[in-house]
Amino acid sequence: MTRRVRRAIAALLLALVALFALPSSPVSAHASLVQSDPAANSVVATSPTSVVLTYDENIEASTASISLFDAKGAKISIGAPKSGASAAVVQATVPTLKDGIYAVVWRVTSEDGHVVDGAFSFQVGTASTGGGQDLVDQVLNGARVPTATAWWYGVARFLSLMGATLLIGTGMWGMQGDPRLDAQRGVRRAVLVGCIAFVVGSLACFGLFGASVKAGGISDAFKPSVWGDIASTHTGRMLLMRIAMSLVLAVLLSLRRHDRLDVWGAAAVTAAIVAIFSFSASGHPNALRPKTLWITLDAIHLGAITVWVGGLIALALATKAWFLEPRALLVVKSFSMVALVSVPVIIATGVAQSLKLAGGLHDISATTWGRFLLGKVMLVVAMIAVAGVTRWLLHHDGVASIRRTVLAEAVIGVLVVGLAAGMVAQAPRAGVPSRPYNEQVTADGVIAAVTISPGHVGSNEVHIVVTPPGGSITPVAGVSGRVLLPSANLPAAPITLQQIGPNHYSGTVTIPRSGEWTLELIVSTTISDSVLLKGTVQIP
């Protein structure tokens, strides 16, 4: 391999590090908050005794963070977060709160190992104080994972995955395929670089995962107290397993000349399988059900990519003289047969996982994960096309004619690994768009403060505080309501309400589709008199 080619590959690797280490957007959460008590933007008559958060998938309660702030942005001391009624619920006790606006800031680690956060406000007492969103914006700053931490965590993921590909995949073909290929300087350097990258990347992933959980800076990745906090989590255990296997493989690499090949080979294969399993068991498949099936499919998918791409890199780094040796033909034919099996396995397992994670292909391009997937598919198709040319050249012009096409396949393969590393940090499904409604509607001297949250298609919580002409202390006889979509021929959606305090009503409404809905409230000021109040609710 020429110096120019080596420089090109090095530049490609640096570009991949920069591209796929970009932090995820805050809206691409892997675990979404689906319900809270108190509800977001709600008005409660009395102080709640606890904050209860419910998510759409299981979370690590031991690393959860829940903070409470008052209207001035001062932090209020609350109880430590604990598991709730299920593994998807976390809660914390709160002291007695005075009337006013409050903000809850939460940060949890989802079952697939990703740190997500959010915030919402609620109000205690019926006196309108406002400023809920301003308070959320104020206290949320500094509660999220710093950009530098997220960036370096992405770099560590790429180093770990690329290192495993070089050490396991390239090492398998170099060390076991042919002693002369193993002796190639480029192949030996690639395996050594892969070993270092795998060990360093795995160690960095563990430390930076801990820093992400704490929303801390790079320095937090080196704190033993942070390591201890995450070592008991599922993701932490998988990362420790990966570190252990990277060290085992590093030791085996150094001892490969001093032990019997069969014993060394069995130990190396076992360590490689466990290492690959650690990737699958700490990513998206861990949040799917049945968990064992999807983790196994992902491990097979990743293992096939490792063998295929690692073999291509080994062949691409071989010298021209090696391709002219008789042994080279046997190695290339052996690799060709393995690739012929690996490619269908990669495609089948990849398609199955993609459909499961994305819930179909109807809006696959709506997420960064989906766009990465489309890019990965196009690269794999390009690899298959180049592989077809390689096989044709091999059968018609001999093994020496495939050096350039193998190099092209290897470069595309590195891109595929980079995309795979980038997809780990992204959410397969777009979050449900929402727009909380928090307005006052008036008519004939009656004022109703209405909150509809989260303001999306599906079930929504409704809170209504009524002030009649005689003032807030004057009770009303009752409140009923509904929402209508004038632009569509749909029946009105009733609002189920119950009184929870003086002139304070709470309930739910199910909104079947997006659009500009009309809110109608009928406030019975007395047994015989009523007032119709209207508002417009935009559901994205």
C-alpha cells in the first residue's frame, strides 16, 4: 500500500470521528416521558407529596436525577429518586410547597444505555402566576450533557467499534488465514492499532458514560465515584465486560507466538464473541422484546460485519508481492466464500432490526437514525456491487487483479462501521410532536385558565380554573367541555371533567388527529345560567 493510500484512509478515519461523534439533538430521546404527577403545565390546588415520572420504556432508577426549582430558580431539596410501580417509573418525595410556579428537571438513563433529559412546570394554588416556560428555560441550562462530553463519547464509541473490527476481524484473517499475510507490516500494524483503539475506546466509553449520566464534564469521566455509580447499571456492566474482553484479547495478541494455536484460538474466539455481545446488549436491542432474540440477532449482524470488513482491510493492506504468492489464492477464495455467507446474514438481520426499531419504513427519513440507516444501506449496496466486480476479476484475471477493488471495498466498509457507530447515539423513532395549550378564555365576565398537555394526538390531561364575575371565591355550578375540528367531518371529542377543588376541574380528552381544534367550555355560573367560552387549540 502506498503512502498516499494510507494517508487517504487516515483522513477518512478522522472525518468519520468528526461526523459520527456529533451529539444527539435533545428531541431525539430514547426514553420518552409519557406521564407525570403533577402533570406538565397543570395547576394543583394543594402541594403534591411527590413527583412521579412515567416513561415509555424501562429506565435505570439508580442513576436517575430529579430536581425541583421554585419561581426564582432556587433549587428545593427533595428525596432521592426511587423506582416506582414498575421499572418505567421513578419518583421522589417533595416537601410542602407554597403557592406558586415550580419547575421539575429530570435526567434518566434509558434501557438502551442513552441518557435523556427534560423539564416541565406546574403550579400550586389557583392564583395565576405565569412564567412557567421562562422558568423551565432558566433552570434547564446546565442540566443537560455538555456538548464536549457528548462529542468525545461519540469518538469513544467509534474507536471501540472500529478497534474491535480491526482486532477481531482483521486479526482473524491475518493471524489464522495465512502466516505470510500475518507477516505483512500493514496487517500487523492494523491489528495493533485495533487493539489499542479497542482498549482505549472501551475505557473511554465507560468513563464518558458516567460523565453523561451526571451531565458532567470530561473530568468527571476520571472520577472513581462516578465509576461506582454506573457500575451497577446494565449498561455499565456491559461496558465493563467490553473492557475486560478488550484486555483479554490484548493479552492473547501478545502471547500468540508462545502458546498452542488451538488453545489460543479457542480463547480468542470466546473473548471475541463476548466482546461483540457486549455491544449488542448495551444498545438499542436491549430495549426490544423479547430481549434475548433481538440481542442475538444484533450480535450476529455485528459479527458478520466484523468478519467481512475486517477481512477486506487485511487484504487491502497486503502487499502486491503477497497477491502473487500461490497461498494468496486460497486465502482470497476462503474469504470470498465467507463473504458470500456473511452478506445475506447482514442484510436479513439488518432488515429485521430496522423494521422492529423504526416501526416500519413509512417515515424512515424523519429521524437522524433513519437517514444514517439509508446511508448505510446505500454503502452496503455499493460494497456488494464492488464485490461482484472483485469476484469476476478473481475468476477471469487471477488474484493479483483484485487489489484495487478490495481496497475500494475496505474503504466503504470503514464508512459502514462509522455509520453503525453513529446510529447507536440516535433514536430510531421520532418523538411525538406536541404543543401544550396554556391560555385564558373569556366570555361575559367569566375567565377560564385552561391547560391541555402535552398537546399531541392521543390522550391529553386537561386542567381548568374558573373565575366567575363575582371573583374566584364565588363558586360555579359546573363545567363541561369538548373539542371540535371544523375542517374535518369528525364527531366532537368530549372532555371528561371532575371537580378537584373550588372552581378547579381536571380531566382528560382524546384528540384523534392533528389540526386546529376548537375548544368549547360551558360554565354554569348558576343552576339556571351558563356561559359558552371558546378557544383554538393547535395540535401538531
